Amino acid sequence: MSEWIELRVLESKARDANRPVVRIDPEVMERTGIAVGDVIEIVGRRRTAAKVWNGLPEDRGKGVIRMNSILRKNADVSLNETVKVRRVEPKPAAFVKLAPVSMTIAVDANFLQYIKQRLREYVVVEGDMLQIYVLSQPLTFQVVQTKPSNAILIITEDTQIQIFEKPVSGVKIPHVTWEDIGDLEDAKQKIRELVELPLRHPELFKHLGIEPPKGILLIGPPGTGKTLLAKAVANEANAYFVAINGPEIMSKYYGESEARLREIFEEAKKNAPAIIFIDEIDAIAPKREEVTGEVEKRVVAQLLTLMDGLQERGQVVVIGATNRPDAVDPALRRPGRFDREIWINPPDFKGRYEILQIHTRNMPLAPDVDLRKLAEITHGFSGADLAALAREAAMSALRRAIQSGLIDLNQPSIPPEVFEQIKVTMADFTSALRE
Ligand code: ADP
């Protein structure tokens, strides 16, 4: 075992988002003798472990460690916090018991074998979450029991694996994380500063004598990642997340809209720190001059009252999203309400390339797939359009596999060797583009 060292946590690069590996400042690696392939123990508020891969040249001298969101959950740390790490010798696991986190799965011998094979890439610690991809489908497991227990383990030929079919309860499932969002660097940074920082460290704001914002407006066209940003910031700040949709609340709860709003604010306060996300806020709060109905007027007034009633540093932040900032009631944009705005632009070439990388990162891509080319020819596509393109291309590959008889739909399960043969090709993308 080596000495403990302290490192600052940064998010992993997109390509590592689904790999159980960390990357450390190369200078620290040279100094401490931690080498590629080593296993390190990582201690944040929780203890976990991971394998070390080559450090990034850009991290040299910065004293940082790159961890993806699952590893950060396992260590219970956020970005920019510090962890202590040291090199350890992992022990061979005699026995490992896993349970799926959110869904019920069918476990047969093939599946067990497949998972065992994949687990060889992982370091296993009791209580950790593991995400394993089966043809681009993420399966999240919790390690519920190991032998020896409480140790840092690796899987060997002799390890016995058991997988529950029913999900474990009471675990928080990681949803959207920063790595799931391409492009939007400025927006990410702003929202973290305005929302995550005050939610996590209210004392800092108190100390500096500044008021963190109660309301933020995300402004931009549909499908550009506004909802993703709100979810990611909630997830990363460990905040409760409740979403409402402007038009829906105005129609579905007609006559009950104000009560519904009050309920949502109550729910958020009870579960604080919390984020309330109001999509298409222009629908819930149209300009007063344009309002004809009494109901709309009352809903706007109710929202104002609720926002004014939020305690300063009350640990509830309201994020509104709109594509029509001018249609939002000016009263909602006064100080103490939605007084900060973040503009979200449609992605340019670089942005589209990043978003395509994210949406294809779990796909088995054929070597002929040229994401740069695809980014070039998708001018005008939003993030949502690019996500749909990737999905369609994968469906096209799947249809080919079924038509060619590679996948036999009459079989109860698909053997792992078959998965390995399915690849998404450039032709799948171009045919998806034509649709
Ligand atoms: P908005 O709230 O702006 O209408 P969403 O955040 O709901 O858009 O995006 C819809 C979907 O489009 C997302 O679930 C995601 O799959 C994809 N998407 C949009 N923007 C991005 C982005 N910047 N990076 C990655 N995926 C994106």
C-alpha cells in the first residue's frame, strides 16, 4: 500500500463515462509510482476503489483525478471536492452477490456468464453501484454482498456470482449527469455556480453576504438540453427534483392550477434542498396584457406569491425554461424572482460532434462510422434531433440483425456472442437521416 494522497475531483471525459476507471494527474503518478492498471482505494464521504488508466496530459501538475458519475456516487463526492487515494492490492473475490437497481431482469446461465466476464474489468466493493452495458442498454447493479466482505476485490475465474432478479429498494439512482450533456460549456458552468454552489454550500453565501438566486430562466429553442441541465444540476447537488410543465398545468389541472402549484412548492420545501423545474413557463405566466381569463391571472399571482415566500437561502431553487422570453410576465423577472438568465444556443459543428459522441458512446459502432462527417451534415439539428438520429441508426442495425437471422426472436435469450456481432454502420446513420 502506498501513502495517501489528496486529489481534486474532475468529471471524466465522455469516453470514460461508462468505464470503471479513473485518470490521475500524470505528475502525481510519476511521483507516487501509481501506474496504469493499478487499483486505488478512493475515500470521499464513502470508500470505493477503481482501476487507474493513463493520465491526461492536460491534467499534468493540477493534482486532479477524473471520475465518472458512478464512481463519484460510490465515493459520495461532487466535482471539485477532494478525495484521498492510495494504491492497494485487490483480493480475489470468492463470492459476489448483485441486485439490479431499478428493473427486474431475467437471469439465466448465459446472462450470468456474460456479466461475470464483463465484471473482470471492474473493482468490486460491497455497497458500490456498477453499471454494465449490454448492447448500449445500461444495467445498474448494486453489490449487495461480497466474500471476503468489506474488501477491495477483483473477479477471477473462481469467483462465484449470484444475481438477484428483483431490484433492491432504497437506493438513489443516478440520472442525468454532466457527462450526458454535450456542448453548452458556458451554460453548465453558470448553472453550477448559480444553483449547485448555493445548494451545497449555503454557508459560503452567508459568509460573503450575497443572496443566491431563487429563480433562473433557461432560454433557448426546444430540444437543446434545458431539461437535461436542470436534471443534471439536481442530481449533482443531491437535490430533490420536481418538474411541472406550463401548458399541462394550465389544461389538465384547469381550476386546480393554483392548488397544484402550492402542492409542488410544499413538496419541494419538505424535501429541500430541491429544484422546481417549470418547462414552458411562458404558458403558465403569459404577459398580463395578453391575459384574458381570470384563471391565468390567478396562476401568475400564485406563482409570484410562492416565489416571494421562498426563504432566502431556503434551499429551494426554481428553474424556468422558455423559448419565448418576451412572453414571460415581466413581474416574474424582477429581482428576487427569475432574475438570472442563461441562454442556450443550438449546437454548432463542435457541439453536434460532442452530442453525437455522447449518444453513440454505448453503441457498438462499425469502423466506417464518421461522427465528424455526421456532425457536418446535420446543420440545424438540435440535441434532441441528434439523439433521435442515433436511436434510429441503432434500430436500423437491429432490424438488419433480425432480418439476417442473426437474432432469433423465438429464442428466450440472446447469447452474448451474438451481441458482439451486431454493429451500427455509417449506412445505418444515413438511412436514419433519410427518414
Ligand atoms: P429542452 O428541455 O431544451 O427542450 P431536453 O433537455 O429535454 O430539451 O432534451 C431532449 C433530449 O435531447 C435529451 O433527453 C437528450 O437526449 C437530447 N439532448 C438535447 N440537448 C442535448 C445536449 N446538449 N447534449 C446531449 N443530449 C442532448
